[in-house]
Amino acid sequence: MKILFVHQNFPGQFLHLAPALAARGHEVLGLTDEGNKRPSRVPVLRYRKPQGAKADGLAKSYAEAVERGASVARAAAQMRREKGYVPDVVFGHGGWGETLFLREVWPEARHLTYAEFYYHSQGLDADFDAEFQTPDIGRRMRTTARKTHLLMALAEADAALSPTEWQASTFPADLRGRISVIHDGVDTDRVQPDPEASLTLPNGRVLRAGDEVISFVNRNLEPYRGYHIFLRALPEVLAARPDAQVVIVGGDEVSYGPSPGEGKSWKEIFLAEVRGRLDLSRVHFLGKVPYAEFVALLQLTRVHTYLTYPFVLSWSLLEAMAAGAHVIGSRTAPVEEVIRHGENGQLVDFFDVQGWSAALIAALDNPAAADPLRAAARKTIVEGYDLSRVCLPRLIDFVEGTSTRRG
């Protein structure tokens, strides 16, 4: 088959799936934003980035999605007109509007969409944290307006894919039946426990498995992933554990939620809040690190901390569990789907700063007590989320075997 993947940050969620399909003999191609510099193991074409929506207010998010969708459709029409390219399957991420008009170009293709998350004005991420989110009608309308292109992407697709049951559950019940739940997968052969793991910090200190290390990892350090709660818990932890080292991985930008303001970063805002109560010689901000260093950190950490609003689940949580880390996660719905308190990890209420401090201190104090949790965490990922043996076969079948056209 000819299979086209569409993703502004390709390969994105298709990192493993696209080359696996190519290895099976399919003709696989990626279509992505012209500014995307990520490497790809399959050939990639690029569409021209839209200049920006000509709308403000409640219409802005939909206008931006439509403009991007139009740019992709124009590129697709050119592919068909000049190269005669007609894919059998088009698989795109519905989050940015890229797939909205592709059925107009290729009506004979099977159209699949990655249904990652469906916004709700109440009960999920948008009103979860009162410190940053005011429950006014304006905010609720803006959140609701962000649903439009997501709903259209799902309605236009023959079938959809969501990585977790909880994320699939955020979509309307009457459309839920067309969503298959299959995770992108974790390479548990590459990400596995290693008692010899080590990591060299910028100051030259070498951390090794067995050292008293707390890890915190996110793409960017921001409230959506609980950075503020984690930092507020640290002063009590470091005071109680004088040998503890804290390693924080993540950038200074914003992936989700509001910006902190021009010239500021959430990292610095919350660090300034606790700076006078922290021994900063033991708190190490690494920024964004190469994947091998990230894995080494997960392998050597004594306790890994993961928090999130009720939102998209991070790959890093599953990778930490695959590495055999003792994970303490927030008691929020996406995390509870994976972590069972006292069985394969621990859970703490998201906003319970003192609870986080106490849990981290206890974990540092008695690492042997967490050995059963570490083993069970690894087992959870190997059995349910392993890339090559569990997820990839199901993903391949989803692309190859979905019925030709929706009813």
C-alpha cells in the first residue's frame, strides 16, 4: 500500500510505526511542516507553513486549524496533480487541523486520525488548577471553541486512534466507538533496568545507581506537569536528606497552558519562590538532554516524580516504569490508568505539597522497600506497552486492516 503520514512535527507519534510499515514493503511517506527539522527514517515532503489566521477571539483556534489544513490540502493537491500520487491510507494527527480537507483531495483513500485529546471547559485540565485558571465564562468559551477542528477531524476520519483509554474517553460518547486504543509503545529492550547506569552532571559529578537521586522530567517545566508543586516540595526533602541530589530535565518554553509573560519562564518564576530555602548546589537543571542521558537518569534514580493535570499522558512516565524506576505520580486520571498505588508505584494528590515531601523523603530513606514496586512497574510496561511485542503489531494491524470506508 501507499501510506501517507501527516504531522507538523513528523515523525511524532509515528516514530516507530512509519518505518515498521516501510519494512513490511509498503510505500511510506511523511508530509510535514517546512520548519520541522526532526530526522526521519522514511522519505518526507514538506508543506508551506500558513501565514497565520485572520481571526481573533473565539474563532482564532479554528481559523488557525483551517489555515493549516488548507496549506496541507494545497500541498496534497500538488502531489496528486504533478506526481499522480494517490495514497491508499492517510494517517494524520487531528490536533492542528492538518487533515481537515484531505478527503477532498483523496476521496478514495482510507483516512485515519490520531485522536490525542478532546478539550472540556470543566472537569479536566482547563479548570483543574485554580492558581492559574479562573472559572469565568470567557475561559470556558475559549476552551469549548478549541473543540471544533478536533470534532471535524474525527468526523471526517474512517477510524481513529488514541494512546490511552482515558484520553479516548474525553471524546464524545457517540463517536467513541470509532476510536481504537493502542499506545505508541515503549522500547523495553532499550529502556530497561541497568545497575551500572551513570550520568555525569554539568559540574563534573558522576551519579550512579544506588545514589540518593530524585528525578523530574518533562519536555518543558510548567504548571501543566506539576513543576510548581514539585519545587515547593523540595525544601523539606533536601532539609531532611542532606545527601539527596535532584536532577531536573526539561526546557524553559511552554508546551501547554498559558505563557508566564514576556521575558519570563515558569522555571525561573517557581525557582525564585523557593530559592532561599533550597541548597541549589544539589539541584541540577539539565535542560533538554540526549535520549541516552535521559534513559540513564531513569535507570539510576532512586525515586522518579511525575505530575500532570488531567491531560495527555507523557511517554516519560512509561519509560521510567520500563527502566524499573520507583515512580511517585500524581493521583490524576491519566496516571491512575497506569499506576496502581502500592502495587507498581505510588500516588499522591496533585496539590498536596506536604504529601509529596513526605513520600519523597520516605522513598529516599528506604529504597529496598520499593523493590517490589520497581519490578511490578517494569512488568506493567513489558506486558501492556511493549513496542515490538504488544503495541507495534496492533498499530500495524490498525493501519493495514481497518475497513475501507466509514458507514
